[in-house]
Amino acid sequence: MSTKQCYYETLEVERTANDATLKSSFRKLAMKWHPDKNPGDAAAEVKFKEIAEAYDVLKDGDKRAAYDRFGHAAFEQGHGGGGGPGFGTGFASSFSDIFEDLFGMAGQRGGGGRSGGRERGADLRYNMEITLEEAFSGKTAQIEIPVAVTCEACSGTGAKAGTKPKTCSTCAGQGRVRQAQGFFTLERTCPSCHGRGQMIEDPCPSCSGAGRVERERSLSVNIPAGVEDGTRIRLANEGEAGTRGGPAGDLYIFLSLVSHDFFQRDGADLHCRVPISMVTAALGGEFEVPTIDGNRNKVKVPSGPQSGRRFRVSGKGMPVLRSRQAGDMYVQVVVETPQNLTKKQQELLAEFEKLSSGATQPEAAGFFTKVKDFFGTRNAS
């Protein structure tokens, strides 16, 4: 029977761990026990090999299935699993794959390094404020942004016109160099060309060898109807130019809506508050309210609405982005108490109060009846 520690225990994961969990645990443990971080520690080197061996098996679906069924015996000689971890060149090959996982070097072996130093340009962000009316109808906006663009003098190569970048002699154009450390061979960024794979001996005077220059650029941005606060619009390839002729990044427009004096927005719906007189609330009536499209709409009020009641105006809200639907407008009435009354007005209201009954003010009458019953019950006790 094998005396090796269980691979799952070595990686400190459960047997049900998925690929992401395996990889995360491996990275953490490999960094902890790497010989470079533990110089002269033989135990750390052994531990690192055990971790690498365990991950090499468990990251492979077929090997993991065999291990789950037969354990370490699946890779012992004569059990049909030959060539498993810990034997000959297969082990070294698995280490190469592991280092690619650990240090992010996949796809850089023998493939021309960083393609002559060409890298994608950075993405840019532009904050734009728009009004609610502009969000309702949509608009085309012109913006000016400072951005790094490809240098025309050298076409983005960074080399003076008539010259070309030369292949780096240190890394032979790979952008990375290998260094042997005992049992291991590590790859690192080339210190001469900084990973570009090329050297510029005669830099372009216009861009000082950067391959790009700062310019003010004018762009047209189409803002569709119905956008909300925080909407992000992506303009592909309108960000910074890439280095050495690499692809440009993207430009992201982040929209924020200016507060409106009359409307409050809730998704596709609009809300507004309209004060009405006590007489209109008592007798009923109608009034006009502005709509977001610049028109007016009549709202009919029945007799007796209390302050805070909402009336719905269908289809007068905001358009729903990229559809033909629209939200609604909700008008909330606020009954305004009259102020600065004349003596005659005060007398009329006092007379009205004398003639009033529970039928005209049912909520108030019901409330004070409850209060009276409450205190009557307390006094009786």
C-alpha cells in the first residue's frame, strides 16, 4: 500500500473541489513553498514537488478519475497508468505546464514573445451629464477627449522614419529569458527589451520611441432614447492607441442624469407632485400638467381625494430602452391648506365647520371616536 499523502490533502481541498478551487489552492501553496522563497530549505523543496505532483494529477480529468478510483496505485508500474507523475520526462513536462498556470506564461513558448512589443491600448472613461429630456428623446453628442493616438511619423513602430526596430539579442525576439535554478528552469521578462522582443536604436523624434502621441480627438456619441442614470456606452477601438502598432483600447461613456425640477424618475415611470386647492379637492375638477415630451395633459380629479392620492397617466413616462414601450406618469395631488384668510373667509369656514358632520369628514370623525372610546375605557378602569 502506498504511503504517499492523499493528493486532496496535499492541496488542502475537498474531494468535491472544482477546477477553480484546485487551481486557487495550488497557486497559494506553490507560492508559499517555492524554493526561491525558501532558499536552502530541503523540506520546502520536497513539499513543493508534492504539491506540483498532486496538482498535475487532479487538474487532468482522466488522471483525476483514475486516482479517485485506484488512488496512488493508478500510476504505479503495471497498473495501466504508466507515465504518471514522478517518472522521467513526464514529470518535467508536467512542471512546465504547472509553471505556465502559476506564472501566466501559457502561449509564450516559441511563439515570438510579445509580437514585437505590440500591446493593446488602455481603455478610457468619459463622464457625461444629460438632462431628463435628452434621455427621453435621445441625442447625438460631440465630445472632445485627450487621447494617445498612433504616431503618424513612424506608423506606431517607435523607430525613426527609414529605420526599423531590431530583434533583441538577449532574448532572440522572444521577450522572455530562461534561467536554470537547480531542478527548475524559470522564465522571466527579458531585462534588455522589457518583454518587447525588439530594440529601437534610433527612436522616432515625434514620439520619442513610444509609437504614439497625445492628441485632442472629436467624437460623435449616439445616446439612444430611454437611457438611465449610470448607463455605459462602449465605443470600440476609440481608447488609447496600442504600443508599437498594437490594437487600440475602447472608450466607455458613463451617463449621469441631471436632477429635474418637476419630475422624479423610477425606471420607465415618472412621478410629479401637484398642489390643488381645498375647494378642488372637495368638489372635484381638473388641471393641466406638463409632460416630458413637451406637451400638456389634463388630469381629472373626482370629489374628495385626500392629499397624497396618485393619478396615473398611461404611456406618458420614459421610453423603454431599445423597445417601443413606454412607462407611465403618476401625478400625486397635495391638498393645500388656505393661508392669509380674510375675515369673511374665516367666517364662512367657521360656518362650514358647524354644518359639517361625520359624513363630510369620515376619517376625522372615525379617529376622534376611537380616541373618545380609548379614554372612556381608561377612565372606567
